[in-house]
Amino acid sequence: MHIRTGFSIAFDTFGPTPMNLLLNVRPELRHDLVTPEVITFDPPVVARQHVDAFGNVCTRLVAPGGRITMAADFTIADSGRPDDQAPDARQIAVQDLPDDVLTFLLGSRYCDTDRLSQTAWSLFGATTEGWARVQAIVDFAHNRLRFDYQQADATRTAFDGYTQRVGVCRDFAHLAIALCRCMNIPARYATGYLGDIGVPKDPAPMDFSAWFEVYLHGPDGPRWYTFDARHNRPRIGRIVMARGRDATDCALTTSFGAAQLIRFDVHTDEVLAARDALAQAA
């Protein structure tokens, strides 16, 4: 399938304000682009890009002061298949993990494993290792937290989410990630586009979303698998923009100075004409 997606985000700044953006798709998805992915700025500014330590495309700029609007609109190809499932995937012993995976076993800013370790082992110590244990953790986080966008809190950690029992998609991800790490399962945070494709339309759609990935040994060898503690079901059309230890590494916009968010519009929709054309060609 083809998915048309993009955003229009505006800030008011109060003088020259450096900003970092993680608003591009991941580099490995660039070959799926059907139309160019270009971020435009109004007013025009000089921007440069680099790939950060987690492989995300980072755009740097200095907002000149006043209102700045950043926008993109592009089409990307997707397999149309839901998230991969591998119920027989097994857990990998810590000593056998690749060096670059070890960091995703450690506590981080929002995944405070030190405060959840005893809880995790008491809840999941008797579960079957591997996929079944991860799914048990996802089920727990899904049922433990109540989604409430009005209760979003930029300082809420995984332990806070566990005790407060409320949050937004990032809080579901942080709690599940922290519990997985407590059980010696590498887990990393992911964020990107996720439209209501293949599911009933949400009256309050959140086309930017957060989920997480775990490193398990599946039928094709060790790899990262996608899990979503908020929705707790395989989804179609995830478009990854950033991965990291937690939301700290994956903030879509970071300003080094005061910046007031004025507009935040995101769209993610299947291009039905493209699907129909492919079906006719087949």
C-alpha cells in the first residue's frame, strides 16, 4: 500500500532559538519513499542534517524569533502487513547479546529499572521466557494504565506510570520497556507515524505514536520485534522516525530556549487509489 503522511507544526520563539528535529523517517525507510520527503520552513532558515548515535536523522536549525512553521507532505510505500509475530521467539542470554544491544538492558531517564526490578520479577518471574514473557508484560502495561491525553506529563517515568496508572502512548511504552529490561530482555523505544489503517477510526486520532521493540531470537535468527503496549494488537502502517533508549533520545522537536507550540497537525492516510491500481494490475 501507499501511505500519504506529513505534518504542520508551528512554534513562537522569542529570539534566535536553536532547535533539533527528529521529523524525518529513519534512513532505512528512504528506499520506500514514493515522493520526496522534504521539510519546509516558514520563514526559510538554514538547516543541516546528520545521523545521531541511534541512527536517527537529526535536523539542526536556528529559529530566527517570532513564529516558525515546519511542514512536510509525502507518500511512502508500506507492505500492508501487520507487525511480525513470532510466538516461538526465545530470549537470548545476556552474555550472548551483541555489544550494541547491551545499552538497551540498562536503566535510562524514563525507564527507571532500579525502582521496578523487584516488582517485575514478582510479576513475571514464573512466566515462560521469550515471546510469552514479553507478551505478558505488554498485557500488564496495557491493563495497568488508562490512556488519557489530558494527563500527559513530560516528567512521568515508568515507575510513575506504574503507580499513577494513567498516561499516554509514551508512558505505556516506557513501562513495558522498563519491565522487559528488568527481566534481562533488551527493549528500545520507537516513535513515528501510526494512522488508523486497518482499524476503526479513532475520533481523536494520534498520528504520531510511540511503541517499543525487543530483541529476541526468532525463526530467522536474532532481531528486533515490534510491540505496542497501548494498542496491544498488531498494527498496519507503522512508519518509524526515531529509535532510542526512551523518549529522551526520540523527542521529535527539541528547543534550546523558550518555544511555545502553536500548531501540531499530523496526517497519515492510506492512498486508496494506489491500492486499487495495484489490485487491477495484479
